Amino acid sequence: MKKKVLVFTFIFMMISSNALLFLSFSANDADLYRINFNNKSTGFYGYYIKNTPYLPVSIIGSYASNPGIIVDTANQRLNINLAVQNIMMADEQTTNFIKTYAGTVYIPLIKIDDNLYFPLNTTQQFFKISYNVSGNEINLRAYSGKVSNIDLASLDFYAPKKNKWKQGASKINLAWQYVDNVTPEAPPKYNGLDIISPTWFHLITNGDGSVENNGDKGYTDVCHEKGYMVWATITNNMSTKGSTNFTTQTFSNAALLNRSVAQYIFYSCLYDVDGINIDYEDVIDSDAAGLVNFTRIMRDYTERQGLVLSIDTLIPKPWTIEYDRKALAKYVDYLAVMTYDEHYSSSPQPGSISSIPWTEQAIKDTIAEGVPASQILLGVPLYTRVWCIDSDGKIVSNKSASMMFMQTTLQEKELTPWYLPYEQQNYIEYPDEATTAKVWIEDAVSIQNRINLVKKYNLAGTACWQFSQGSSDIWPVFDQNYNPISIKSR
């Protein structure tokens, strides 16, 4: 069946992984830190940026050593062939799977004033050096310690099984955080927000099954300190030309499939996340079974490592049968329904991003397809569109707008929205140059009405796209409706 073409918020914000994306900073962005080893100066200097110590690659081979790690200056990364590394995962089967199929993974470098630096918090096991940061000094020492009688200094990488989080009686709220090649600051602590899902890992289109890595260990650590769980989002790079065909190829080729799974699992452990969120879109209808099989394999290893697994699906429609929701639900803890883009960038008529009746029907249809309500996360848009209509009724533009933008617009133009009983959200019209702007507003009112659906159908909770578009006043709405969860262990 031919798919109906939709344009989703995620898609137009994604960046092709075929492009070389380099991390560059200026020395003015950070202070120099003296690097010491065993309390003696090494003569080298590094940086401490967003909870991450960065050391110059010139230190590799002296104070930081691993002959299996190659500095790739052209692509600004450290290449690591896991087949020759002494790694230990949660169990022998996972260890063998990673060593057999993951191949070469990489850790991005950053460039500061034409010099390359590597993140020490991500590489300390591989280089067998521990550290602490004090004042303007990064203090190094030999890596040591034992866990369950395992000598950590004898390993290049160790990822024990986590104590997998399980939901109690409280509802949960997740927010995706969009990442291109630089992860933003971790969100402040909001009591109405439980899980952050950065868009970190993407299948490289027309590659060998390898995955683009945009992870940030310092981000994970800060999120954990604030009480958030981190579920890394993995994608098939759906905005990249050729991604749909390559997804088909990957599903049908065991070597490509196993490499992608092995790298997703390894990277998730490397960055110490608590779960994985699968966001595979633009999948052709005939790949429905392939998506289920991919999810099944992922489930095997996320369970072994103690990671939560979730997947994102479009709303049930004749043109979204690539998602076998009942089968997928067997292999995931949560199924997030992307209940937004009812009216999208190429819609012939203006309208709400996600009216409440349209959203409710999507919930009913998802449950009818065999997905337990207790596994469903309701998609919540934190954005809207400003529909500009000319005098002939033609759509001139429909740019997306964040909640903050609309709050500012209402204030600056001294506008008072009115409530639409059918859509169950606020609405506004105002002159905008030669057009009339029409906006179905997403705000605390629409958030409350979406939460009412979560309660009505006893869903697991909500999933918000995406964090940076949301205003701070919405999180208390979630907090007032959901009992805060307790993250006891990871």
C-alpha cells in the first residue's frame, strides 16, 4: 500500500548523518585546566566544559594509552575496534555479541583553537586513567578498583547490568530533547518531568550498519544528579535521502542488522543511559515484520543490560501499517503514539496540531489494535503553527512556533485568546502584514486536556516533543496530575 506522505516535526529538524559534523569551540568559551598525573604536572592543559573534562589528543600514548584506539584527525574522532578490546558487558552472550558484530565505534573529539581534545569521562576505562577536577586542575591517576571481584584495571570497558526501572502507580512524563551534533545543557529540574530522551544515535544511511554517535556522558551525569532518567533515542536517520531504502536493506541483511543493534547497545552503555527509545520512521509497509524483528533483537539485549525499551509509532491509519503495534508491544515496555501533526506543513487547510477529539480517537484505535493502555505514552506537542492566510483564503505560510514564542506574541500584541470547545484548546487570530494569522495554541490549557485523556484511558503517561519548545509553566501541570516517580536505582 502506498504511504500517505506526512511531514513530522522530528523529520524537518533532523540533520543528515552523511555530513561530517565537527564540534568546534573557542578558547574564550572555557578556561584552561592544568593536567596533573599523580600530583605532578604533565605540562599539558585541558578544558572542563559542561561537566566533561577534555584532554588534548597529544597526551595519548604517554599518560593515556590504548594501542587499539586510533586518533582520526580528518573526521575528528577516536576510532575503537571493539573486537580487539577487552570488554565485559552484562553477560557472556552480550559481550560476545558486541565483540562479534559492533566492529569499529567512535567517540567524537572537539576542536578548540585548531587543537583536538577528547572527553575523558567517556574514555577513562579505555585509557585506564581515573580523574577528579579541583579548582583549575584535572588530576589523573591510574585506573583501579574492583566490582564484584572484577579487577576494573584489567578491562578496557565494563558495563554491568543495571537494575531496570519499573513503573509504579504514578504516571510518567518524558520529553525528547533534540540534538544535532552538540548536546545542549541538561534541563533544570522540573517535578513534572521524569525522563529526558536526547536524540543521540542514528543509523548511518548507506553505511555498513554503523551508527552516528552524538552522545554526551556529562549530560547523562547531570540528568542523573537532577533525578531524571535518560532514554537515548535511536533513529534510522529518516530525514536523510535514501534512509527508507537503507532501512529495508538493513532489516533484510543480518550483518547490517546485527552491527546496528550491537552499536546501539554499546553506545547506550557507554553513555550510561537508562533506556532506549526507538524512533524509526518513513519505513515502508512491507517492512512491518522487519521492524518487529529489529525490536525483538533489541529487546533481548536491553533486557540483558537492564535497560527500558520504548518505541514511537504514528497514529493508526491505513497509511501507517508499517507499525504492527500489537506485535511491537510484546517487545517494548512502552509505545509512544505521536499524536501530533494532525495539520502539518503541507496540509491543504489550517488547523490544530493535535485537537483533543483527534487525539482521543488515536488512543482508542491504538488500544483496539491490541496495545495495552498501561504501555501507551500519549504524544504531546510543545509547538504549534502560525497559519498566515491571505484575503483569498490561501495559506501563505505556516511556520512552527514554540510555546514561548506564542506567549511573547500574545503579550506584545495584547491579544486575548478564546477557547474552542471542540478542539478543547485556545485560539487566536491577528493581522500579520497582508495576511491573517491563525493559531491553535498549545499551552497549559491544552496540556491539561491531554492529561485528562491519560487519566480517562489509564495510560502509562505522556511523551512531549520537544523540550526546548516547551514553556516552564507547563511542567507544574504535569506535576499536579502525576505523582512524582522515585528513581531508586539504575
